[in-house]
Amino acid sequence: MMEKNAKTKRLLYFGLGPDEYTRISECESAKDIWEALQVAHEGTNQVKQSRIVLLMRKYELFEMVIVKR
């Protein structure tokens, strides 16, 4: 199990640029690295939900403008 974790960590390190590397340099496991990258690029669940609400609102406003014209 430790060998798989080490291999996966190496693959993740080699596939990242310097900006991402600084985000994950202190992570101890491949799972921690993956989760840190996921939050950095996708956001937390709360951020995702906020984006969905915002986009739905923009769509509703857009639809109202089209119907009124």
C-alpha cells in the first residue's frame, strides 16, 4: 500500500507546475494531494452550490428578458 502511495505521489508531483506544487508540497499522501488539487480547481461543495445558484439566477433573468421582448 505504501509503495502505491509513493508511486502515485511521484506521478502527481511530475504532472504539476510550480504553482500547484507549492499547494501540495506539504501533503503527506496521494489522497491528500488529490483533495487539495480538487478544492483548488473546483472549489468546495459550498462554492459549487453557490455557482449553481448564481448561474440559475442568471438564466432566469436572461429568460425574462427574452420573453418580454
